[in-house]
Amino acid sequence: MALVWRLFLLWLLVVSFPVHAVSAQTPDSRQAELRALADTLSGWIIERTGYSETELPDIQFKSQAGLEELCFPGFSHDLLPSIRGAYDARSVVVYLNTDFDSDSLLDISYLLHELVHHFQVQNVPSSNRASKAVMEARALRMQTEWLEQKGLTDAMEQLGVDEKTLRILEASPR
């Protein structure tokens, strides 16, 4: 019986090592997958906007609480909608929610949305930029267009926006 236990323990050591090694590679492989995805999405954005190519931002993950604090510091987070992503132009980082799913068209569209903001900031001098509301509307329109191209017929509904809201944002003064 002792021999059986020793073999079992040895088997656990042998089996657990490769599993541990694979899980250690997961963050790197996830980053590589995100970089490739961001590169593809950037090509789509450049093709539709005429923006110049630019170095891609870093992509990092934040919890919902972290995104809320980043986007709305000092505000009560009880009334905030779910935040799926954010772009920090100062640090040139796209932040995605930690539950980002690279198999979800909707989640990928949030990465695209934040990349649009990156291109807006990198390609237009601050003195010539539209208001933040107008920039947001443009990013939402591109996000909607991309989702519709991928076959999502209710993109605006999935994003929680409507045409009236987009027009209000687009009419926002500087």
C-alpha cells in the first residue's frame, strides 16, 4: 500500500508541473492574443478613418471597481453603469474589464472603441480635437458599425445607446 501512495504522489508531482508551467504562460499568451487583436482592429480603424498608423497602446486589465475609480474618481459608484473599458491618454493604456472575453464580439468591440479613442488622441492635435462628447459619439458609431459588419443586428441596443443619444453627443459644443 505504501508503494501505491508513493506512486500516486509521484504521479501528482509529474502531472502538476506541466499544468503549472502552462498556467504560468497564460498571461503572456493572453497579451500576445490581445496585441494581435488590437493590431487587426487598428487596421480596420485606419482603413475607415484615414488616421495614421501609430504605436499601439499597452492593454491592461482592471476590475470593475478599478475602472469606476479611473473613469469617475470621487463619484458614488452605486449609480454607475458597468464599464467595459477605458483609454488613458496620459499613460497611453487601454484598460479592459478583467472579465474580458476574446471570443465575445461585444467585448472585442469595447477594445475597438478604446482604440478609436487612442487614434483620435494620437492623430489630432489637442487644439483641433472635437469635444469629448463628440469623440465618444464617433467611437460609439465605429463600434456599432463594426458589430453590424460582424452580423450583430441590434448593436446599439447591445451597447445601450440609441440614435437620439448619439446625435445629442455629436451636437455637443467644444
